[in-house]
Amino acid sequence: MIVAESICGICDGTGWKIVERAGLSGAERCECYASRRAESIKENAGIPSNYAHATLRTFALPSDNPVSRAYLSQVLSLVSGYAREFPNVDPPGLLLVGDTGTGKTHLAIGALKAIIEKEFEGLFFDYQNLLDRIRAGFDIASGSSDREAYRSALDAEVLLLDDLGACRAMDWVEDTVASIITYRCNHRKPLIATTNLPDDAVTGPIPLYKDASGQPVNKKTLAETIGLRARSRLFEMCRVVKMPAVGDYRISTRATR
């Protein structure tokens, strides 16, 4: 059964309403316009369907671990404060740093959606997917001259880069990421980013890991992966929020549904 789209009873779907002031008639935006525009922006933001219901309000705090609950509650408050104060935020960006599965993406998307509700245009990009699209756009051998992804990453009113640094380091990657971050920093264009890469200033000394043979190896830092220049600009333009080690947020929230 097809459900007809509801039409606003005030403006009859035009987005404008007639008002009377001091005996004169005029037109002004109807109350329904902002909600319709926000919904349209959200549909064009590229947010993955897996996060269709992810908002700051639906971010679930653990009930079985008071310590984790307290830490995550503080993080949620910081991210919610950023979204609430936007666009009057300084610095203009937000960087969430923490291990895989700690809820970074949910919080970042929740912040982006809250900003979209204020009628700012937002755009979500998975870091690896963005680089794949940029590489295809610049690959002469492929016959493609499409640079839409690169331009979108530069020009988006608010850009969300998820899983920053999740890619094998190559010179062109470092240069491309540095150019995007530097451009947005120089033009004060807000960037929301998440990363699970360690950074000395946030996570402390780099922990040692062991490979399949049991040999200790160093996990690459954020600076080693995206380059010192991009890392410096990123920290200049972003509020940095460290995610606490609380286990796998995705698994724990799935279990409570």
C-alpha cells in the first residue's frame, strides 16, 4: 500500500505561509520548511544505512560497568556540547581517538545529524572509500576525469571522515589527505573525524603489539600514517576527544537491543 506524503495544512506544501502585520499581508517561511530541508540534507549526506538510527540520544551508556559508564558519559557530554554550540565553536572541528569498537562512529554521526538539524549541509565519507574514489578520479589509465569526491571533501559545509588513517600509507595518499585537511583548516571548514590510530599526545606511549610469529611490533601512529603536516593541521582545527577503553561498543549495544 502506498502512503501519500503528508501535506502541511498551513502552507499546503509550498514552504511559505501568509502573515498579516500592521494591516499588511506578506509571506514568510512556514515552520515545516526547516524540518523538510533538514531531512533532505540528511538523505544526501551519505550516512551508511547501518547508522540510520544513530543519534546522540540513542548512544547507549553501559549499565553493567560504572567506571565505563562514567567515562563514556563524559565523552557523550563533550560531543553533545560541540553539536549544541555549533557553529559557534572554536576550534571548528572534532576528532575522536580510540580503539576499534568504542562507539566513535556512532558519536560522530550523531553529532553530524544534530548539526544537519540546524540546516547545515553535512557529508559522510569512509576514509578508505574516499581514497578509492579519489584514486579512480585521478587515474588517467581508467579514462576517468571525475574529481567529484575530492571536490566534495574540500567543499562540504561539514565533512565527516570516518576511520582516518585506515589505509596503507603511500605518497599520494599522504599528499591528498594533507591537502584536504589543510584546505579545510585554512578556510575554517568544520571537520569531524574518527581514528583508531595512536597518537603520543592523546594515547600516551605507543603500545607494543605482537605479529603472527610473536615478534613485537609498533603500531603506526596517526602522524606516521597521514603525515606530520596533516596531523598538525588536524590537531589545530579540532577538539580532540579520547575514547575510553570500554570493550566493543557495537557488541554490547547489540546485546541489549
